Amino acid sequence: MSNSTKLVPTPGQTVGPFYGYALPYDKDRELLAPGSPGSIRLQGTVYDGAGHAIPDAILEIWQPDSEGNIVHRTGSLVRDGYTFTGFGRSAVGNSGVYTFTTVNPGPTEPGAAAFISVAIFARGLMNRLFTRIYLPENEEALANDPLLSSLDPERRRTLIARRDADGGLTWDIRLQGEGETVFLDFEGTGTGGAAK
Amino acid sequence: MPEDVNLATYNADALTEDLSDAVPATPAAAPAEKPRVETQQDLSAEIKALGDAYARALKDGAAPETQPRLDFPPYRSSLLRHPTKSLHHADPETIELYSPAFGHQDVHALESDLTIQHNGEPQGERIIVAGRVLDGDGRPVAGQLVEIWQANSSGRYIHKRDQHPAPLDPNFTGVGRCITGPDGSYRFTTIKPGAYPWKNHLNAWRPAHIHFSLFGTEFTQRIVTQMYFPGDQLFPLDPIYQSIVDQDARDRLVATYDHDLTQPEWALGYNWDIILTGSKRTWTENEALGAEGDDHE
Ligand SMILES: [Fe+2]
């Protein structure tokens, strides 16, 4: 494929207001059965530029297992209750809150900072946004992380979850304005729709 | 927050039910003058100004834009929902270089036919929508999930927030899924969706479209988009379609009528190929041969 011409990607479009009967599915947010050993709750709120929680966003997470293995197992849409597939989807409720039951991701390489990959879709959001949720604990790994160390401290904070008293994680998304979440461009061409 | 955001318009994208539990009312103390109703003319003028500015930029040597603008004011709901900071460049790492795997355990073959989900035939024009999912290097995306959803033939969604006074169709839900073949191919049988009104501005109508959700071989290729039908007169009027300011890029969302796909005395055929971004991973030989998806299970 080395000599093939690069094709231009198809543009994205907003997920719109009516995904609610199409994208959610049974146990979509349960990467593990709630209450099973090692399971944690991951939750947060999606806010707009006015600081209001928005009721029409949907999140996807994709993560390694607790050992840091990237699993390649089918069964995310029809969960058997035992297989960890690493993928989950959660539409926010009327109060803008999403919830997942999952595990703490392990580092995929020794010493690496562990994180969960996230894609966000919303009515009013023209294209999906990518970001990451880092676990808060391993300070040294966080300090050495290539992405985090390329950010100033104020912005870096937006990517690190809070550890809850019950062992769960809380991580909010701010689409715009003060404390705006860092969103990622993996293409490096600047055509991903940066603010104009 | 931008001062001039008209919250009534911002929140009224769909023909919605009351969202008052989610959206605080505007302070009663502010006797704000009633905002003037925005017409299609107003919106078209805004869209044209942005298009003209883009044309000038192109002429001055700017690179063509290939994606929608996140900040596109004519789509009022985007005003408070677009990041104001540039997206931060990152090299995808580990998990991001792989994708969730879906297989025939996840999706039944019959889910690709949206016309057989009920006891009777849905109303409207039966169509076949088929094409291929490729990555930016032209490689087929095999064994991956494609999800679609759409309005029925009269432009109505089965969604509690859709208040368009057009008939629901008891024989049409408007949701389908399939897993791509080894060559990246997908195929749906459905009904041509109708155009529908929304509340972005007075007399705003969305061109007929099917929502598509796609996964690649890497999570960074994830995309949700909309497929349109050729020759729609609503294209120039629609802020969502026009948020892609480049004509060539916009055209990539429009299917092609394909008479070879059309089935005699049965259904009209539309072809639409979807290109994801290029792969960032060094592929093993097995992967290059298409060993993704079901084979892992
Ligand atoms: Fe739609």
C-alpha cells in the first residue's frame, strides 16, 4: 500500500438530537456487571459553554483491561456478562450525567500512564471529539506522559479523573469556556475543525 | 459564554418537548426584548458570508477544509458546544491504535433490512444503500460495525422528542446495523427518509438523510456522519450540511444513484463509500490479510 494515493476522509456530521433510540443498547455502559469484583463506577457530567449540563450527549470509552492488555474480543453489543471487551457507550441523562461500570485500566507498557480513550458526540457538536481520561494515582507516570507533559498545568488537569471515596472515578467534560477539556487531533493537519 | 447567544434558539434544535429540567430558564428579571424571528433569508446570508470568506481564503492559498467547522454559528446549537481552543495534537498511543471488535455475535444479519422489522411493509420508497468502508490508504475496513438511523418516509423519527406532526409508521423503526464484509462492504435495505422541519430558524428543514456511525481498525478513525441523497434542493439552505464549507468535501456525503444496484420491481439503489482517516499503526501481516473481527473469538 506504500505507493497508494491517500484518500480524503469523509466528513463527520453532528449526531443530532435523535440518536436516542438507535445508539444506546442493553448494558451498553456495563463493561463489567455492576458489583462484580474489581468493578468501579466511572461517571461525570457534560457541560456547555454556559456551564449548563447538557442532556443530549453520548460518550464512548475504549480501554485496556486492568492488566493493561488490549483485548480483541467481540461481544460489546450483546454482552455475555463475563467477557470484558474494553468498549462501552453511555448517553447522558437529563442532568447531563453519564455512567460506566468498568475496571481501572492498566498501563499498556511498563511505567506508562494508564488512560481510557474517549469519543464524545452531542447535538450541536459538529463532529466527534476525542480525549483521554487518566487515572490520578501514578504521579511519576503522569509526569512522563508525552501528552500530559505537552500541556500547561491548567489544561492538563482536565484530563485527569478524580478518585471517589468508593473507589470510582469522576471526570467531567467541558465542551467550551472556563476549564475547557483538552480535545485531541490525531491527524496533525489542523483540518480537524479547530476554532476559527 | 458569548453574550449574544439566544438560548431559545440554542435549545430548540429539535422539535423538542420541554427541556426545562435540563435548561435553567432565562432570569425573569431581565425583560429582554423578544428576539426577532430569524428567517431562512437571515441564515442563508450568514452561510453565504462564511462561504465567500472561505472561497477568498482558498484563493489566497489556504488548504482546503475537509471536515465540518466545529464553530459554525448558523447552526445555533453549536454556539455553546464547540471548543474555543484548538484541538491539541497528539500521537495516538497503544489503545487508540486499536478498535473494539464486533462480530456476528453482536449483530444479526437481518438487522441490515429496516423493512422487515415489523409485521407489515413500511410506507414509502424502498431503497438499497450500499458501499464500502475504506481507510485513508484505501484498505477495506473488514468485519467492523456500521450503525444507521433515520426518519421514516414522512420525515418523522420514533423518538419522544420528535414533535413533527407527520405520521409515525407502525411498520418502521428506522434503525439498522451490519458488519462489513472482507472487502469493507456494507448493504442496507430501507425506506427513503423524508425531509423534516427543525427549529434552528423559521421554516428550517433538514435535507433527507441517513445517520451513519462507523468504526475503523483504530479508535482514532471513529466517525458519526450523515448520508444525503443526490440533487436535494435543501442543500444550500441547511446549516448542518453547509458547516462543511468546502464543496468537494460536502459532496462526499452525497450518495450516488446506482442503477446497477437497483433491483427490478423492488428497490432503487444508492451507492455511498465512506473513507476513514489513515491508519497510524504498523500492521502485522495477519492484520493486513484481514484477520480482524470475528476471528479473534
Ligand atoms: Fe436526522
